[in-house]
Amino acid sequence: MILPVEAWMDIRRFAPLRAAGATWKEIAAQAGCDWRTARKYLSAGAPASPPRARSRAGTVPRLVDPFTDVIDAWLAGDPRLRASVIHERLVAEYGFTGHYCCATFVVSMSVTSAMFTVRHE
């Protein structure tokens, strides 16, 4: 589990206590965490910034990704096409197995990018 930034900052404020010679157990009792956590974030080689989770972007492809070109083409032909209709057509014509929400997300992204392109050309 990644430590929240607030908890990391709370533990880091006990660094002067460690410099004064307090034990990890004493610091952990003051900070309200395990002694191993206090040691991890207050030791000499501890990172100077809060811990971060690794990015998960792009690790698992979305079910709707293979159909984005089809959706864009449909929206180019009829910009007022509803997401529910697009989802029904994907299921009927292409065997799409994803949920309706997947299709609405791509439709909203396509409409937004189309609006941005039209305004800034």
C-alpha cells in the first residue's frame, strides 16, 4: 500500500526527533505508525518526495479501443448520434462485448476532440 502524502508529511516532521537519538519505536508511537514505516521514511537514504504509485496507463487495453475508428467515422457522418445508438450498433454489427459505459466514454472523447479541432483550426 502506498502511504498517503499527508501521512508521509506527518512522519517526516519527526526527523528532528530521530536526529536527537529517539528510537524507531518511540518515533512510530508519536507518529501513529509501525516502526518499520518510520524507519523507511526517516532513514538516511529515504526519498525526499512522497511515495507514488506506478502509472497503470496503457497496461490493459480497453475493450472499445479497436472500435474507436468506427465510432469516429459514425460521428463524422452524424454528429448528433447518441451513445446508446452507437453501443447498440457496435454490438449488432461488430460483436462488441463491452458495456455501454465504455462506448459513452469514447463518444464523449470523440465529440470533445472534434469540438477542439473545429474551434482551433
